[in-house]
Amino acid sequence: MILLGCALAFASGVILRPERARAVPYFAVMEGAKCSLCHVSPTGAGMRQEHGVGYYKKLSLEATKDLIDDEFKGQLTKYFAVGADFRFRHLANVQTPTSNDFSVPQGSLYVRAMPIKYFTLYADTDLANLDSREIFGLIHELPYNLWVKFGRINLPYGLRVPDDSSFIRSDLGFTFGSQDLGVEVGIEPGPFTFAVAYSNGIPGGNADDNEQKAVTSSGAWIMRYFRLGASFQWNDQSFNRLLTGGGFVGVHFWRVAVLGEFDIQNIHDKATGAGRTVKVGYGEADVRIIPGLVFKGTYDAVDDELPGSGFHQRIGAGFEVYPLPYLEISTIYRMRVGNGALGQDQIFTQVHGYY
């Protein structure tokens, strides 16, 4: 059912486009690029390096492209650069009881110091929530694009869509608020990319509470119009043993990017010996109508054996517009499907400023 739903979401994202059609993983799918092309972290997310700043700022509507300053890419000096992500969100529940709420889910300031060619010090501090997200050292530009990262890091798993409320992130524990302390090693020979992390296995980057460690890995084969990848994690925690694995795919044709992910997580309770399985799926289709305007259709589902949970699914549709360089405004309507107790239908509106 989850796989079928993802396939239907892909089709609907194309069929329901207004005329023609074009977040961030879908940018990579559109360009046939690896995450390392645009981001300081080779596995993506966080601060954009110079190429990424140059690409992102050119997403705006044609009428405002003349506002672009091609000289500004966050580089203050040869050895020092800054960046930022600011998200202001309005969430409205449209069913009884209705509600609406403003929030600032992210106010990140990025700082990157590169004292020598092969070594970078990086910090991501969320000023809006007074939280340190990532802070690490990165040895890079080694043979075969090998890198070594160490510190507080986002673990390399899955598509890493920017919506932490999607089931592939929230229900598996791989959100942008669940960094871990550890070491990551990666390599990118030719069209392939592979990363493996050895970490405490404690979401949130806290000190370890046992002698065991988590192993998380992700790899992908990336071509111009197609990508195929898989992820895995073994995490032997104090109270639970987690075994998680899945695959993801991305396809680009015309002005359309289609991506999806399916994962299975087995949870073993050490105290009782009981176990349960969680299955999650996600599908997304992005259609570029004109430069600066994108239609987005999404589907996600979860099937959890936890008593009282069960199978839930929901679909969403909306638009992203880039009225100015460095500014994105998006509105998504997300509704539950079937009888699953997913809560209320919701409208997400978000203003995203970045550089």
C-alpha cells in the first residue's frame, strides 16, 4: 500500500500540474548533481558553498533577476565565509477545533573557516531556538573525493527532505534536530557517492549512555536524469535495538523532478524481548511552471505495529514561489487519506530567507 501510494503521488504531481511544470533534494535531482556540489557538508543540508549560493539565488522570477549581485556568495575573506537560513511559518488546522499558529522553526547562522585548502571548521547555530545543530571539522579534497568529518553531525540517511514532519524523518528519528556525536567517512568516485558514520547513537547529540555505537550509511548512483540509492542503520541503544534500512530514487524529465523513499525499521525492546516493525514511505513530484514558480505534490505514509497506531497516509499539494533572490514563499495543503488517525487537515505557509 505504501509503495502504491508513492507511485500514485508521482503520477498526480505530473497530471495535476497547471500547464508546464519544476525542498532541496529535488534541486539535486533537477540538476543531476551530488549534494556536495552546493553544500559545505558533502552529504548535504546546512551552509551552501559558493556554487550553491550562486545557484540558489538565481531561482527567482525573471522580473527580479536583475537584483542579483553576482559578487556576493557569502565569502567574507579567502579563509572565512558565512551563510544563513531563516524560516517563518504559519500552520493552520482547518477542521474543528480550528487553530492557527506562527513559529520560527529555524534561524540558523552558518560560519565556515578554512585555514588551509584541505581542512574546514564549520558551525551551524540556530539562533531562533538557541540550539547548536552541527559543529564539525572536515578534512576534504582528498584522492577520489574522500572526506573525513568529525563532531556533531547530521547522520547520512535517506533523501533528507527539509520537512521534519514527514514520516520518513519523524518516525525513523532522522530529523534535523537529531544530530549525533561521531565520525563520518565518505567517498565520491565518478557517479557514485557513499558515506558511513560511526556515532553514539543518541539523537540530539548528547553524551553516550552505553558502550555500544551506531553505524549509519548511505550510498547512491547518480546520473544526469536518474539516481538510485540505499541507506542503513544499526543502533544498539540502552533500551532498544534499532535496525533500519531502505532505498530512494529520483528521476528528472522535462520540467519535472520525481523522488521517493521507502524504509523499514525493526525495533527490539531489550527489557521485554518484544519487537515491532515500522514501514514508512514518501513520494514527491515537483513541476517548474515558470522560472521562480514550482508546483509540489507529496504523499507520505506510515504503518506502525505499535498498538493503537496502524496505517496512516496523507497527501499534500501547493506552490513554491521565489519572488526575490534569496527568498522563497511556499504554501502547502496537507490532508489525511482514509480512516487513519492522522489529526487534522493542515495548511503550511512558510517564508524562507537564505544565502
